[in-house]
Amino acid sequence: MIKERINSLRSLMKRDGFDIYVVPTSDYHNSEYVGVYFKCREFLSGFTGSNGTLVVTDDGAYLWTDGRYFLQAAEELKGSDIELMKMLEEGVPTITEFLTDNLKSGSVLGFDGRVFSVGEGLDFEEVVKKTGASIRFDIDLCAEVWTDRPALSAQPVFVLDTKYTGRAASEKLADIRKEMAEAGCTHHIVTSLDDIAWILNMRGADVDCNPVFLSYLLIGKDDAILFVNPDIVTAAKSHLDSLGIRLMPYNDIYTNIGKLPADAKVMIDKNRLNYALYSTLSSHCETYITANPSTLMKSKKNETERENLRETNIIDGVAMVRFLRWLDENIGKTRITEVSAAKQLERFRAEGRGYKGLSFDTISGYNAHGAIIHYEPTEATDIEVEPHGLLLVDSGAQYLGGTTDITRTIAVGPLTDEMKHHYTMVLRGHLALAAAIFKEGCSGANLDILARAPFWDEYEDYNHGTGHGVGFFLNVHEGPQSFHWNSGRRSTLTKLEDGMVITDEPGIYIEGKYGVRIENDLLCVKDKKSEYGQFMRFEALTLCPIDLRPVNFDELTAKEFRTLKAYHDMVVEKLSPHLEPADREWLLNAVKM
């Protein structure tokens, strides 16, 4: 099937004169997770991970993805003749390097400009300049191969009350217009769906697990236009009217941008705006390239959002305790599989106040499946969780009061010494980062070594970042902050500021055996100020016991032991009043050290 689809794509490439065609994992908004309409790369390649780019030539096909998905991609690409290109691995070229090596004078590079960012499109421009090739970005070949492609999502939106958001949409628009004025800009185009939802205090359901809605927002000095399917905003019409926002059809953004006055100066984020829009815009208007002001604004949670997040994590923590107790009491007695465990956790969460769905598809990996970093069990891959080894569960939920993301690795029976050592290594890295005291101005690149030190001491590592930002009832992966040692990544150089939520999730993955990851959501807050400046620390938002059964306590330092005990004391204090007696008793036993 995959071979047939690739061959069909090649036939269309030949028809239209393309020598190479590139298909990313993206939508018209450069989203990380996309609706089913936009899953072209998945349709063509069979690879289901959230990050990957397919490059097809007349005699080959190649799939680039990152370290989270190496094992998964290798499995899913079997028999497809698509070659896996492991990003950042030694000897593996980047996509632009590959294109530079394989395009020649007169060649044509094809792609749909609506699903590539400005930055990516400009990189392609540089490649064709070097090689003497040319670009065409106006044809979506996948649409012709995918004959039964689903329709664009059109789910209704709703307005999120300020008792959750803490600030009115009018205030957010005023702040953005202030930054526009300071930059001398007349307009600002916002195409990233999470930014639009945050600015307008509106939420939708056009992307699974992400409460966003398909739209573009053009902000002027005194007015604004929301390009959206009008049928989905009925419940928000009066809200939008009060903000002075006009409605226009979703796809009218392209013709409307072309009509902006020649003296307009438009603020854009080249990492979020798509290349097709930029090409239309830059042909007749001046552009001012910067990060969307709203991206940094929404990353710093206000006091109302922080209090909501604290309450939400109590709700989520109760569900997690119920799940862990259920697992303990039933493993080896009742047949439990990866899928049934994930569904049971979802049922517990669904009973919580303000629950609005999962924040991502639950990762539930038993033993060897836990080594596949972003493994999502399906009916085809599902296996029974037997009473030995480790079960890794990475999960989260959307609530009106915020977004959660938590990973626990659970001993479901006897463990090997190797499992215990690696589990303790992960725990030590997790605790070191959670307990960090650092100077204001530090970034994720400064702190990442705290989590990785126990790994690097033994010449081991993990192929993913140590942490990512988390939205407020929005995307579970939110920039601009992150933890990663690689300072070449823009997000790792973002200063960690008061109010930012970021995950702490080191892990280790032993192919064919097991995986271990421990993850909490942390709130960055101000600590003491001394003669040396303002110091910062982290407040743990996630409230859930960390399994102590796999811990080699003789490998913990005194500080690590104290940090772990203090965390569990806090979990007990905050969750106990909300637990049923049996759950409370289970929790007290689970944290005994």
C-alpha cells in the first residue's frame, strides 16, 4: 500500500516536472500536532509519529525524524522501501544538505508552501540558488494521491471565562498593539493556532487533544479580522464583536493579504507563518520579522492561571493515585493490557471537575515497548502487562483550569538489577533539576546538565529534550522555553522567567528491554534576592507519588533523598483531603521511605 502511494506520487511528480517533492508533518499553521486532514506525510509513509519529513525522488524515498521516534519509525517503515534518516546522528545529512547534494541545475524542487514555515521556505531558496535548481510551491500533490482525504475539521468554539484566563482578550490585544507600535508596524499576522486561541480567550476542537480552532488573525492598529469558518464561531460572535473583530472566510486570508496597502509594515514570526503567505505578503509589503509577542506572553502564567493550575493538578493527582492503586491491586489478578490501562486512567480523569479530554494520546509501554520513546499502543500492538518488569505511562489531560503532563514508570513485579540502577539514575536526574536554584537570566541550556549528569557520568544519554513548556488549557508542548543541552536550538536559549511552566522528564531507553522516564510539570518562580541578584527556583505542580520500589536508595545522595521525601510530603499534604480513605491509605504506604 505504501509503495503504491509513493509510486502514485512519483507519477504526479513526473507529470508536473518535479525532481524532488517534500512532505512535512504540518498544517497551514506550522502546528506540531495536526488534524486528520493534514496527515499527508503519515498517509504517504505509514509513519505515525508527530514529527517527520518525507522526501521523495524519482528513485528513492527518505523519512527524517528525531530521536524520540527512531525505534517506532524503523518498525513502521518496514517493507515500504522508505529509508529512515535519523536526525542529528553522525553521518546523517540534514534535509537541506540532502537537497543540496541531490538537486542539480535545471532540477525542480516541489512542495506545498502552505505547510512549510517561512524559515524552511527561505532555506529551500538558498538550496536552489546554490544548485541552479528552481522551486514550485503551489501544488499539493498529496491531495491527488489521497482520494478519500477527510474534510477540514469544523468544530464549534467557545469563550474561556476570565476566571480561568485571568486577563481579558481586550487587554491581550492592547499589549500586542503596544509592541506593534514600538516596532513601527501597522499590522500583525498571527497564524499559530495556540496563539490565536490564547489572544482571544477562545478554545476549540479542530486538532485532537489540542483545544484550538483553524483560523488566522490579522491585527491592525484599531481593528482585526479573524479568518475562520463562520459556522464554528456562533457561540463567540458577541465576544468577537465586543473586541471589534470582523469575520472573513478561512481561506480568504491569501487574497486579503494581497490587498494590504503598499506602505503597510507587517509583523510576522518566520517560524510560525507559512511560506505561501509570506511569499504573497513580501511581494508588496515591508515585513518585520520577530517572534509573535503572544508566544512569550502566554508562556508566563499570571496569578489566576497559576492558582487554577495548582487546583487542576490536585484533580489530576487524585486520578493518578486512583489509577496507580487500581494497577497495584489488579496486576497479575485481572488481565491488564497497555490499552486497557490507558483507558482506565482516562476513565478516572474523566470524573474530574473541568475535564475536557486528553492533552495527548497516552503512552503506555510495557517492558520493551517502554523503550520506544513515544510509543502509543494500538489494538495491533497491544500486549498484556504481566506481573514483572516496568510499565511506562506518559499521560496528561486538558481541564478548564489548565493542561497536565506526567510520566510515571511503575514496577509491576520483580525487576532486574539493571532496571533498578537505570530507574535510580533517571530519578536522580529528575530530582537534581527539580531542586535547582539558579540566577535569573538562566536558560534551559544552562540547567540541562543537572538532569543529564548521572547519565553522562556513565557515558549514557537520552535522545530527547529534558523538558518543554506547557500551555494553559492549550497545547501540551508550548514554547518558547525548553531544557536541552544543545544551545543551537532557539528554545534552549530562552530565559526561564517567573510564571513559565516546564516539564522535567529525563529518561533512559534500553532497546528490546524497557524504558524509564519520570516527569513532573514545574512552575518557574522567583526565590530569594541577594547581593548577587535575583535567584529562581521551581515549584512542582504535578502531584503524584514516584514509585519507590525500583529505587536503589544507597545510590541516592543525602540531598536527593531529602528532595524526594519533601516532594512526597507535599503530595500527601495536598492530595489527602481529596482522596477516599482507601486511596489515602494506599498513598501513605506508597511514599514510605
